[in-house]
Amino acid sequence: MCVIPRSVIESWDIDLRTFEMEVAVSKRLTPHSVKRFQFTERQPGDTESVEPGFEQFLKDATLSRDITEEEIDFLKRLKFSGRRPSPLYYYRELQSLRDPLHFPAANQPAANQPGAI
């Protein structure tokens, strides 16, 4: 059993209905102080496999040179039924994620809102 000093965890919360738990770690230890853990239902035989095209995308520096961990996590969670995307698909998906027309900054109005340029 591991004993964690009280100063490491600032707070924690658990939802007994879903078993989702959120833990706030001391900000002195890490810049990412809140961690969330949850259980998810999976069907028998489900595995956490990585798409071959995604692995190839990550290995190709011309496609994934400056990708962030957040972007990797997003692309890794994409699921496909039957069809297998190519490395170029993931590159194009990454460009869509980064396109300010798709995800305007909080201080910029969206293109389809009144007053937008």
C-alpha cells in the first residue's frame, strides 16, 4: 500500500453512480493539477488498438512534426467502423483542429455570428 502525504492532494470528489473521480493535486507539484478518472463500459473483445494509419502519421515527421499531446489524444480517440484511414487523413484532421474558422479563439466572434468579419 502506498501512503500519500496529505499536502499532495488538495481535494477529491467521487460520483458513486458512475465511479468517476476527480482529484486536485497540489499546484506546487504540477501545472496540471486536476486529474479525472472514470470507468467506461466496453463490449467483450474490445481492445484499445491504435489505427495503423495513425501510427504511420506519428512516425512521419513531415506530417506530425509539431503535434501536441492534446492533439495526439484527440486523434487517438477517433473510432472507425470498417474503413481504415491513411496517415494523410490524420494530417488533414489535425489541420481542421487548428483552423481558426472551425474553432475561433474565445475573444474572436465566430464567422457565422453577427458582427463577424
